[in-house]
Amino acid sequence: MALSDDFFGNDPHPIDVVEDLAEAHAWDFNRVADDQISMVVEGQWRSYALTLAWSDRDEMLRLIMTFEMDPPADRLPVLYDMLNRANDQVWSGAFGFWPEQRLMAWRYGLVLNGGQCATMEQLDEMIGSALMAAERFYPAFQLGCWGGQPAAQAIQVAIAEAYGRA
């Protein structure tokens, strides 16, 4: 960013940057409002719904990624145990389960206080990290909820991050 851009206040709005990123990746998106965008991103295991919203008051860009999960009621304790175990293994963001909506959610907030500007690279990494976490832990959640595996055993499927391609 040029010094003149900062001085004259020409920093792009964070949601504008996310929209440019969505266009660059050819993701389906909808600019819900000036400060909110939603999109659908295809993963290996499923489609993920992402919403990013900007809060001027908090100077924060919040990402919420959701995907459907409707575990049997008797497996909810295993799912909650797995959520704790998964969240212990991630550095940014956290999983949660919204039982009323039957959705898994990944949440992360990027603080941009003091007039900071989010770069396309930052936002690409933020969204990519969310998708990587979901793809990494999805099979474990499936094993725990429908495969009858105890949480400690099911989470082993996602114990290490994969790098590169086979």
C-alpha cells in the first residue's frame, strides 16, 4: 500500500477485498449488505457456506463458516468432546455446533483496529485456514457421530495436517 493511499484514506473496505477474492476464485457469492458477504465454497467432503461481516464499532472482520451436521442425539456428547479436541489442535478460529440449526460452525475474527487494512493475501489465508480445518476434521466428526467411534479414537483421523499433494 502506498503512503498516499493511507494518508488520503483510500483503503478498500474489507468486504470489497473479500468480494475481489471471491471473484478471483470463481466462488458463488452474494453481497448481502455493504458490510456483509456470503458465499459457497466447494470442498473435498462437502460445500461450505461462508459469511464475512465487517463491524466498524469493533473494527473486526468476522468469518463464520457452516456446514450441515445432524448427529444422532445419543452421539452429541461424543461430538462435543471432539469439538474440544479439534479446537485444541487449531491455532486460529474454533468449531462449534449449533443444535437448533443442526450446523457445524467455524468462527474467526480478524481485528483490524487503528484503521488497518486487510490484504487479499490475509483474507485468502483466513478463508483457506477455515476450509482446511473443516476438511481436516470432517472425517473425524463423521466417524464419531455415525461410525460409533469414541472421540479420542475418531479424532486421530485428523491428528496431523497434510501438506502437498499425493
